[in-house]
Amino acid sequence: MKINITRISLSYSWMKLTRLLIVGLSMAMGGCMAQEMSVNVVVFNYTSSPLGDMVVQGKYVGGYFQAYGSGGTGGGIYCCIDVKPGAADVRWTYGGIEGAPRAGIQASSTGKIPKPSGAYKYLGVHVYPEERVEFTLTRDIPPEKKEGEP
């Protein structure tokens, strides 16, 4: 019985090369694609109008957030959506009684969801006047924050 060593050697080399390519491509793609994270969303409304039907990265996060008042921001917590770090579109509809300024007008803005560092559970969505949005990522329920502060 004669065994063809050359054929076995080429076959083994081809299998090793294929495995290396698959592992290499998987690692490269995994590093480039942002991982989704499951978070509770806390909306802070710093505007003078109530906000409704808010959507973050295409996911519904709540129906009605009071206007900013002397007692602080309007807001609320919505449980459990998956988001990716990076640019995030936010859409909402301004609320209020019929005839109120902006009532029924749809608005949108883009902010940047930070990359997680350590434990996180809450995504703070901070909506400021003139349709500006900022995000925070925290372990506990986030506090109010002034625009531009970390």
C-alpha cells in the first residue's frame, strides 16, 4: 500500500489556512461592529414643552415626558431596549394642549451613545432646547445634567 504524502500534506495545509482565514475574519469583523447592550432608558426633558412618542435608534422608549419646570426635568424610565454605542437618532413629538406652541410637531436629533466602560444599566437621554440630545451611560439611575457636561 502506497500513501501519497504530498497530497495529505497539501490537504492539511489548506485546512490550516482556511481555519486561520475564518478566525482572522471573525476577529476583524467583531472588532469593527459595535455590540448591542440592553439598557433601561431614562429620559430627561429640559425643554418647555412636553414630549411624546420618543424613539431611540428605532426603538420606542415612552409616550409622554412633562415639560421642564421649577421642580426639575420632566422624564421617566422605560425598561429594556437594545442599543449600540455611537451615533444614535432620537425622534419625538411635541405635546401639549391643542393650540400650544409646537404641539403635534415631530422633531429629531442625533447624539452619541458612549462606549461602556465597566458596568452599566441605564441610558440617560437628555433632550435640551433647540432639539439637542446628549446621552449618558451609568450603573445607577443617572442624575440631571447641564448640557455639555460629562
